[in-house]
Amino acid sequence: MSVTRRGLLAAAALAQSSILAGCFDGSNGTTADDGSNADGGSTAAATGTPEPTGTNATETATATATPVAHADLAGATADVVAEFEWFRTEYPAAIRGLRTRVNRVLGAIGDAETADEATQSHVTALREATTTVADYVRSSLVDHFVVDAALRRGDNVYVRDFERGVTRNDEELQRRALSSARVFYQRAISTEYVENAFSRRPIYGPLYDTLVPGGDDRVVALVSADDDFVTWSHPDRTESTAGDGIDRHTHEFPSGHRTYTHAHAHSPPHPIGDHENEPQYNELYAVGEDGTVALLEDTVDYRERLDDFEPVLTDLFGPVRSPSRTAGVTMLIDTVDAGFDAEPLYVERFASPEVARSAVASADDGPVTASGTATFAGRPWDRVLYEIDGTTVYAYRIRAGAAVVTALPSDVPWERRPEWAASLRGTWLDTPPADA
């Protein structure tokens, strides 16, 4: 993996920069533009089965369903958009729901602690409250985060220890069990824990794994089509690789961030630059006063905030945006390196494959021109061009079921981009058809 992460700051400027400046040159890649059908229309989108007519139309339609274009890719793309949309629209309510239910557990703990004598009814009340939390976590959160096992289980170690104490009339065991339970559940809804384990900015876990199933080390900035939600996603690398046995501890940085998973050999007090054993690649994760999670690079000369940026939605995809979409997200995606030359792509979801097909046809009858295809991961992509501020923009497009992906807009013509799809390698788009 490339070490230097300070270039991630460039994502902000990159996202704001104009296509006219040639920021997205598309010069690197692995799959050549095959130039097929260079003077004709697109062959990427499936045309579907014609609607049957006559007396047996209903029976024929039932027997011969309209095929879904790139069905496997359609499913993966739907998962990407759905996960992003969950964070955009449902995340706040999901976290409120967690806190509400955990507070009921804390109430049950308080009732048991203040009782003259703890009884089985207190055990039952605690188990019911923790089970409500566990049921909620499994139904609402585990699909989006890696969740602590004790939160996913109602009859967890705290409840069982408390029950043992009540059964044995061991007041000290009761006290320890309730105290441990209180600490655990208070921590579970603390701002620090939520912003780490249930982070919305950045997002780890399932969203990243869906975006980059190949396991590559990427950073993906995501901006909703309406510009009302911005986040980013990259692997969760919060574990220190230091093996010197020194406990993790806190550093204060001039930026206002504090590290929370950093370890190295030290003797207190020690200079902030005196680091003998850093995590691999000098990666430091830190949390700021405002709760933002930052990725800092630690060197003897400087410390940079690399994750604390605001990608700005530009109009690189304006002509291809459809008013009939149900969701849309712009992404800036690339490997982590000094340049962070992020490549943009835009994903739209529609109510059905038919609506998506109609949206593509409408665009091609209007501001977008399709001219031949290029192949990536065994799939044909439309080569499309459109105009922004007097500049001709060349891009690639694929329709997959109810989704349409437009990628890699540039003022560089397709013919000068023989390896155009390198930045898409390792992403969900880099999956050959099942029958390939």
C-alpha cells in the first residue's frame, strides 16, 4: 500500500475543480477501448423482449419475462446505493433508537441497584431490556456495522452474572455484575463510541466491502445527488501494529485531534515527535473536538489532517442526471497515494429496469450522444459524450437493471484512453458476468 496519505486533502480541491482544467485525464487503466461499433449506437443496454400481442399475450408474458440487463451487476449496484441511502436517510433514527433502548437497560440496572434486595424479577426485567436492545441491533444495525457481541445478545455475560449473584444471594457478585453492565451500556451510547463503532463519517465495514469487494486499499468520497449528504469510506485500520507491549495512550495535536489507538515506546512525559515504534505506514487515527474522525500521517516534520475534508458536488454529470431517478450518488474513488487523483463516477437508481431504460433513451435523444462501446470486466459500456460549458466531455456508461452508472468524464477523447478503467479495478464494477 502506498504510504503517503497527505494527498487525500487534495480530494477537496479535486472535487471542486473543473473538467476544463483536465483534472480527470483517464490516462491509466488496464482494459483497452475496443472501439467496436464506433459509428453506431450503444450495445451495452439490453433491449429486452418485445411485448407479446394477441390472445395468448398474458401467458407469453408470464412465460418469457423481460430480461434484466447485467442482472448480477444490477444487484451489486443496488446494494451500493441502498447502503449509502441508509446512511443518508435512516442513520440518525437508527442511532436514536439504539440510545432509547439502551437507556431502558440503564433504567433496569438502576432499579436493581437501588432495591433493598435484588430478586428474580430484577433479573427478568434486565434480561427483557437487554434482549430488546439485542433484537433491535440485529434488525437495524448489524447489516451496516461490526457490532460488539454483547450488544447482539440479550442473555449476555452481564445478565448471567447478575442472575448468578441473585440465585446465590451473593450481593458482591450482584454489585460487580450491575456495575460492569452499567459501564458497558453507558459506553455503548457515548458519543465517542458511537462515532467510532457506528461511524457515519467515515463509514467502514459493509459499505466499504460492498464498494470495494476486491479488498484493495481505497478511499471513496460519496456525495448525494441533491448535495444534502457527504461522507467517505475506507478500510477500518484502527488497530496499532506496534508490538512493544506499551499501552495505548492519548496525544493532543495542534489540529484539536486526539489519537485513540496509537501506541509506541515512550516514557512520560515525552515529546510529541519522539516516536520509536509507529503503527504500520505511520497511520494514526484520531478523533477531533467536534467528533470527526481523522486519519493523520505522523512524520518528524508535520502532521496532516487527511480525512477531514468536504468533497463538493460539481456538475460534471449534469447532462446525464435524470429527473426520474429515485436516488443518485456521485463518487470520487481511487487508491490511496500521494496524488489522490480521484476518478469520478455517478450512479442513479430508478424505480424499475423499464424506467432506467427509458431514462437512458431520453438522455440519448437529448444532450447525450452514444458512440460505440468499450469493454471492462467482460461487459460492454457505452461510450458517451456531452457538453459542459462549451467543452466536450467523454465518458462511459452502463445500464444494469434499475441502475445506470456513468463513469470517468474527461475532456480527453476515448481513443487517447486505451487503459481507461484502471481506477475501477477492485470495485463492485469489476465483476465479470456470471456466464463469462
